[in-house]
Amino acid sequence: MQVFKFGGASVKDANGVKNIAGVLQKVGYKNTLIVVSAMGKTTNALEVVIKNYFENRPELQSSLQEVKKYHNEILLDLFPNEQHPVYKKVASFFDELNSFLKSNKSPDYNFVYDQVIGFGELVSTLIISAYLNEIGLKNNWIDVREQIKTDNYYRRANVNWDETQRLITANFNKSVLNITQGFLGSDPNNFTTTLGREGSDYTAAIYAYCLNAESVTIWKDVPGVLNADPRYFENAQLLHKISYREAIELAFYGASVIHPKTLQPLQGKEIPLFVKSFLNPEAPGTRIGKNIALEPMVPCFIVKKNQVLISLSSLDFSYIVEENISEIFNLLHSFKMKVDVIQNSAISFSVCVDNIYNNLDKLLHHLKAKFKVTCHENVSLYTIRHYNQAAINQIEEGKTVLLKQLTQETVQIVSK
Ligand code: ADP
Ligand code: ASP
Ligand code: MG
């Protein structure tokens, strides 16, 4: 078995869907499962729908209409005959979404989010499956919610591995080309759950684990994993080989090319992960596996924009010790701040955090009651793995460095 994952960028339009067929024909699709995300930016568009719904905004209908129109244009390009049954099937998914919004009584944002957002992947895989069937790549469409079971922690559900393994073992037909949705699962009451934004990579890893697959390939708009995000760094270089450990570190520090949860199940069974270009499918891309030395051995850069640097010192020049630190961390945890860097000295303590849930004001209010607080918003956090002086100079040039921390393999620089 091989598992392929195609992300939103690869299926952002009809040509993208045709290109998937091209990739499968070029590299082979025997004993293959393809896991696909929502098309283009559909997940973001559905997030707008959910917001409009919860805020009772009049734009609700137009935001929904936009999602339908986008998919309809792709359908028209792929299936010129509007009598094709795929039109009815897509329409019935959108009807289901409409009736959910009409009948829902739950005030739970996260629950509603998952029930609505999942239609992106459901519709996308329906269209792609129908297109592949149409051109002779016969395939079996799987509703992933019947195979990946989770708890009901909506928006960041945890996989029930035993139940998932049992369902996949009992129901998955390995001898045909299968297609299913990334990102989704279902809870014990069969309500849709999601695995966290960008979670489709993780879905591919879950299947690979349960199917004892030979490999997973993530098809991207870049040639593979590069030593830096090409959107922010010129001359980013392709990394030919990386160890699981290095990939986990890169994902942890924020390299958005692989979802951080993806590596762990693969590492457990030593299933290699390839990252390749869907525009050049025969090129080798990047191979991630066990105990592979980074090749080439070059500094790797990761940037996280829009971070917040908070520095605290005691009001009376007393030391910041275990007790204060534990209090600070309790506050960071209760306001759901993701901590990227920590630095402390006798009377001061700094953290660089990601303010994902917009709780900064509340956090600062609590901290100011106990500490002298300085806060820099909108700072960038640069992480360089396998750094050298030239790499550090490249990042620091022309910037004000607010915090810098070196360990043997990694340097982190917070700058304005
Ligand atoms: P998908 O369509 O699979 O969701 P994404 O857009 O999430 O794909 O991920 C691909 C993008 O990740 C690339 O276009 C690139 O800008 C970005 N990226 C960030 N860090 C890296 C890196 N180290 N190597 C390659 N791409 C990276
Ligand atoms: N469609 C989801 C998202 O955009 C999942 C994914 O693409 O991996 O977050
Ligand atoms: Mg993505």
C-alpha cells in the first residue's frame, strides 16, 4: 500500500484535479489510497460562513453562495454535461449543510464548526472521485468518518486508535484505488470532528499506520522540504534527505510544510514519508526516514511572524523563582498561549508566544498585577537549525534583535 496526500493548493481549480489524474498515471496507482483536502481556500471560506452564522449576519447566504459557486465552476470545467450525476450529489451535500444550519440548536461554536467545515473535504473528494472514474481511473470513495474515530474534542479531536484500527482492518479494500477526505473523523455519536487545521497530512499518516503502508507521499507546490519557506527566503534549497527527528524539530518550530502530528505514527512503524512536487511528480523530492543524516547539511530557517514577546521582572527586585515561573505558566496555559521561546535570569523572565486565541489583553492584565511587564507585539521569531555565523548574520542584518538564544543545534532570534 502507498498513501498519497493532495492538499488544497493541488486542487484549487479544474486543472489541479486533472493534474492529480496525471500524477497517478505517471507514478502508478496500484494499491493506493489518496487523501485529499478541501479545494483551494475552501476551509477559510467556510470559516467565514460559520462566523456569519454565529453572528447572525445577513452575509450568511452570500458567503455560502460563494462556496457553492466556486465548486460549481470547477464542476462545469470537469463535467461539461450538466446532467452528470455528480451535480446532484454535490447539490445534496450543500442541501445537507443548509438544513444543518437551519435546524441546529447547539450554541457550541466548536461543535458547529466541525459539522460545517467538513463539507469542504466531502465535496472536494466527491468531485475528484467522479472525475477519476469518468476518465477511467476507477476508484472507491470512502467516507472517512466511518473509519477514523475520535473523541468529541471538536476542532482538535484525538484519534481513538484501537477503534480506528479495527474499522480500517475490517472495511478497507486494499486491492482498489481508494479516495478519502483528510482532516475529518467522527465522534462516538457519529458527529463530524476535525483533527486541527492543516490536519490532512495527519490523516494520511493515520491510514498509513493502520494499513502498514510502504510509504506516504505528500504532493506539494514546492519541490520538497526546503531549508526555508520560499515565500520569505530567496534561494531556498531542497533537502534531499531528513531524519524523522529533524522533521519533527522543523515542524515543531513552525515549518508549515508538514503538520507536526504527521511524523509520530510514521516513525513508530518506520514508514518513509516523501514530500514531492505535484508539478514534477517524477522528481525525487525529499525523503524522510529513520536515522538519515540531513542532506545537504545546511542551516534550516523557520520564521513565525506576528508573535508577542513578553518580558517580566519582579516589582521589588526579588528573584524570579520556581513559584513565580509556575504561576506564569499557569496563566499562559489558561489563556491558551502557545509558548515558542523561554528565557530567564535572576530577576527577569521572557517568553515569546503565539496569541492564537486573542487572549493577550486578559493575560497582560493578570501579569501586571504581579510583575513589571514589557510587551512587544508583532515581532518575528526566527529559528535556525544547524546554524553558522553567516546564517545568524543573514537574519540579524537590518533588524533590532530583542532576544537571542543559542543551543548546540538551534538558535532562536526574536526581532522587530
Ligand atoms: P497544502 O496544499 O498541502 O496544504 P501548504 O500550502 O500547507 O500545502 O504547504 C506548502 C507551502 O508550505 C509551500 O508553498 C511553502 O510556501 C510552505 N513552506 C513553509 N516552509 C517550507 C519549507 N521548509 N519547505 C517547503 N515549503 C515550505
Ligand atoms: N482543509 C483543511 C485546512 O485547510 C485541512 C488541510 O488542508 O489539511 O486546514
Ligand atoms: Mg495546507
